[in-house]
Amino acid sequence: MDNKRYSNERKFQAWERTPEGRRRYIRRVEGRGGYYAIYEKIVDAEEHTLSFRQMIFNKDGRMTESHDKFPNDTGHKIIGTQL
């Protein structure tokens, strides 16, 4: 198995193939007070990273922040209310 693929499969809890032949890796990280983050990494067939994003969810499961980290770091964007 390719080292990059092996590494991604170990770091991320789940993955799926997309219709375009890419892979979408997902990892959920629990935070404080019921908040959690989901990290999403999309790679091409050779496991080169195409995009990487962090999404923050509140205790009700609503996304409150989004942060595109790759290919361009856009910083945290607040989405709706954080209650």
C-alpha cells in the first residue's frame, strides 16, 4: 500500500471514494462543552492533497465555523450564531 494512503487511513477515522476518483477523509475531534470539530481532507488518486478544511459544530450539531486551510488558508469564518 502507498505510504501516503496508509498514513491518511491511520490518521482519519473514515474515508470514501468520490465519483471523480478522489478520496475524502474525515476525522472527528471532540472538544469542550459538547462542541466538536470535523476535519475533511480531499486527495486525488495519487494521494496529493487537493483541499483540507476544519468545521466546528456546537453541542446541537450545527456548524458554527468553517476554516479552509488548504490550498488557501482563509481563516475562520463564523456561520450563523454560536449558541
